[in-house]
Amino acid sequence: MILTTTDHVPGREVQAVLGLVKGSTVRGAHAGEDMQAWFKNLVGGELEEYTALLAGAREQALDRLVADARAKGADAVVGLCFSSCEITAGAAEFLAYGTAVRLTPQKSS
Amino acid sequence: MSASDQRPEPSAQPQFSETQPQFSETQPPQRDELLAMAYSDQQLQGEERVQFELRLADDCELAQRVAEYQHLAVMARNARAPEPMDQEWARLRRSPLQQALSRLGLWLLLGGMLSICGVALARLWTSELSSGLKLGSAAAVLGTLLYFLAALRARLRTRAYDSYRSVRR
């Protein structure tokens, strides 16, 4: 499965556009992680707990997008975008979306 | 070529066994294990996928195996050279002083909070308030506790299937 933020894949042509695919998740940190992050926030530096929280949410959203694309019979997702917002304190919502396509090798002109 | 491409593909007509799957680290992979790998890589399609998902709903060991493969896939995707700061964090986490500070702080905090809650409840119970208010307060506290226990139980039961806990960045 090719995932790309561009609209085209070099050397390939879009044979069919299969539609919008998306994957989303909302993940929360547990109270202990929130507390650690709060204390780290007092002294500065990377809040590892929240970095990991966002990274986990990103990977899960991406996996769900890939599953959605596979279910549609796609071999690539183009125009891939990520979107994130805070739905509640200490939680991360991540949405990945793009256009599922089927590709063929580009015909040489 | 990815690792998943090298795995043997399950045949188009699966012969699902009704017995419990036998997974072994030393034996060659059995059919259930190959199916679990294929499912984790989202290579199972159509009827084969539906059949496998029906089995997943009832077979705890099979679901656990799929979760392990998904976990490996996520870890492999995130594998990269550690930053110098990662090494320092790891050193700090191993440090006895750091561990003692964190644990002592956590237990003191939890103990203090529980003590305060206990004393507050005891005061409430022995106060001059009407019994209706006391019962209402006790019900609210008990309800909150039960609700929390339900959420905690659900989390602990599903934690093993969550492949995204170890993603670091």
C-alpha cells in the first residue's frame, strides 16, 4: 500500500479513484501520565507522555485508514492528510484521510 | 519487499479447524498462525476474512496472537535510531534515586488522597446532616467508584490488544 501526501505517484497512473478513505481514533493518557506531564510542564522540556500519546493515535488512525483503503480494493492512498484536535483534556484525536486509488504503471509516451 | 510479502499466503479455500489453535515458537507456523499473520497484515479478503473475524470473536488465544503480530508491525514501523536524549531518559529511569523519588511521591500522593477522602466520608457520616443526604452522598461515592472500576476493568481486559501503547514518537 502506497501512502503519499502528493496527488500523484511518480511512474504510475491513476486507473481508478475509489473514494475517500479515513481512519480516526481518540486516545487518552492515564492519570499517572497526566500527572507526570504536568510536573514536567513546570520545568520545561519534552512532554514524552503526550508525544507518545499523539504518536500512538497517529499510527492507529493510519492503520485504520489503510484497512479502509484495502477494503475498497485500493493499492494506494494519495492526498493523505492528518488532522488533530483536542476533544477532551489529556486526550488526542487523530484523523487521517485521503483518496483511495488503484494504480497502473505509467505508459511511456 | 516487506516481511509480510515473504509470508506464505493462505489458500483461497480455508479449512478452519474447530479445535483450539496450537501456537509454538519452535515449531513451523501452523495454519492458524499463518492466518493470524495474514489478518494482521490485512491480507485476508472476502469470505476468508469474515470467517476469521467470526473465530476471533470467540477465540481469545487467536485474538491475542493477532494483537501480538499487530504490535510487532507497529513497532517495526516505528523502529529508528534512538536520540541521545532517549539514552539519557533510559539511564534516568534505571537510576535508583529517580525510581525512589517517583515511587515515594506517587504512593504518598495516593495515600494522602485516600486518607483525605476517608476522613471526609467519616465526618460526613457522623455529622448532623439528614440521613437522606448521607445516603445520597454514600450512593454518589459508591456509584463513582463502581463506574471507575468498570472503566478500569475494561481497560485492563483490552490492554493486551492495544498495539499502540509502545509507540514513542
